[in-house]
Amino acid sequence: MSRPPKTTIALDIPAGWLVGIDLYYFTSTPTFKGIKSIPPGRTHILHWGQDETSVRNGVVFEAKEGEVLIFKWDSKKEEMLTNQTIDIAEALSIVPEQYPYMLAFDTISEEHHTAESADFATLTNHVTQSVVSSVIAPDVVVSSTTATAQEAGVLKGALQKSKEQRDKRHASPVAESDVSSSTKKDASHDIPADEMNNITPGFENLDKEPTLNFPALTPDHTWRPGSTGRERTLDSLDSSWYIENVLLKDSSSSSLLGYLQLSFLLCLVLSNYSSSITWRDYIKILCKGEELSSKNPDLYVQFFDILVHQLTVAPAEYLDGLLELSALMEPLGNLKEIIFEGQRGFNNEEDAVNPRLKRGFDKLEGELEKMGYKLQKPEED
């Protein structure tokens, strides 16, 4: 069959569910079969959940000409089947009969338009397919509970340590030949079944769970390897070396901003807490970029603009909920001091205040003040 124009999403989902694309939300009907005519060339997020209180799931994708994405809810497994888990040929064969019952993207945007939804393109202007594919594998469904690879690694390490401790605790100091089979059998009754199998309850499928592969961030450890004394202190106060030589080593400023935007998007749409941590970590690191803000003001002007747009669309309950905005008042206060007072003299002579940075930060601070937030001065060491 010839494929429909633009991007088409065939979505087989129960009626009455809360479905959305980008920042548009609507309730599925018995006749709803998907979304059609999604303009190519932009990043979108398709998301769904049983209602407003349930765990939300979603897929981030780039719309392409002639692209057909298939999603089918499996009620027995209680999971969404995607292009990689269903028979594509069979699914495509029924698209023509479903097509008339799909909602056009333009229709959705007109009928469910809000002030916030209009900002979606600006919220994702750095979220390229390259950024998305480096964080999320193709067709992988992300949910409110999906962890970052960094968090999953910490958890796996803790579980491995727990396993080793259990093994050590249950290891018998007595030689195997000295213990009768009946004694071993009786002793095994004292060991929980999960410990006998070296499996921690609730984490049997941990390795199979998808993760968000954002770059690993260490906002409290921004010094260069092997540094000591004064050099480590300077790198702790000024994250410029870390940003340039770690975060931008195999990436670009635009990609860095793309990760910042993607982490916010997953937090905003899916209520993904792990992404909110990543979002805050990026902000904390950028807020210490003293030398970099002078060398690359364009990056920081864009950074301020992104934050303003993000704060504009964030629900009020998210500010000190998922986003934990209060925790950023001191880092942002530190950045204000850098911009308005110039370099502190640790690495360079003092620089004059950059007017573009000043205007951008003034706008950001004004937005924060409208929301009732006040920047804090950094604590003196």
C-alpha cells in the first residue's frame, strides 16, 4: 500500500483514556483510531494514561514524510505494543480503513489549543532526533517511573553489594563434606526463597527495564582529573572546564541545550522525576560556568530564554513539586553574581558586564519574581 502523507500514528487504545500529543490533551472515544497529518521536521511526544492520576507513558519521535507509527494496547499484558513488537505488515494493512477515524494534527491543535501548547515548538527547538536517539532507544515507551541510566547503575551497584553481603552471610564455614544433606536441607528453610535465588524482590527484571541515557552529570564534582588544592577549588567554583571538556567533548552547545529541554519535557508531560533531577543538574552546572559565560555568551543567552519558556508553561504545582525550583535559587543567585559583577578574579581579570547576558538574566529573574521566587546570594566559603 502507498503510505499516507506526513506522519501517521495508528493508535489502538481503550476508550476513555487521556491521550495527548505534545501539550494537547483529549479523551479517546470508541471510534478514535489515531492521529494523522503530523507535519514533518519537528520533534513530538505522544503520551497516554488511563486518567489524570495514572502513570503516564509516552514515545518521543521526529515526524517524517510517509512515516507510519503503530501502537496497540495489549490488555492481557497491560502494555503498549509498538513498531518493534507487532507485525508491521499486518498493522499497515488495516491503516487505510482506520485512516478516516484518525484525528488530523491540525484539528487537535485547533480544538485543544492553550497558551502553553502554543509554546511547544520553542520548548523543543534544540531537541533533535540525534538528541532523542542518544537518550531513548527507538520506539521505546518511557513512563513516569523510567529511571536514568545513571540512577539505574547506582541501584544495580547497591543490589550487587546486597547480594554479596547475603552470600557472605549464608556461606557456611564448615566444609561441605562435614555437613549432612539433611542438615543442609533443614538449614535452607531458614533462608528466604528470594535470598536462596540471589534475587532482590521487586527487581527481578531490572536489567530489562528501559532507561533514559542522558549524559552522566556530576554537579558537585566538576574538577579535572588529578587536580589538587587550589586547582580543584577553582574548578569546584567554576564549572567551565567540566562543561567544555566533559559535557561538550563529543557534543555541541545545541545538544547540551537539547538535553536540558528533553529532560524538562519528560518531566512536564510524563511527570518523570528522574528527568527533573537531570534538568536541575544541568542548571546547577551551567550556573557555575564563570569563564564560559564570558567566552560563550550565546550559550547563556539561549539558556536564559529556554528557562523563561519552561517556567512559563510549568504548572504551579510542579514548581516546588517535581521541579523543586526553590533548590535552584542559590545556584541562579551565583550566576547573577557572575554576570553582574564580572569575573571574580580566580582565573582572569575582571570582565565588564555583558549587556546581552544582563538583559537575558533580567528577564529570567523577572519571571521568577512573578512566581514568588527570590534569588539567594551564594554562601561565602
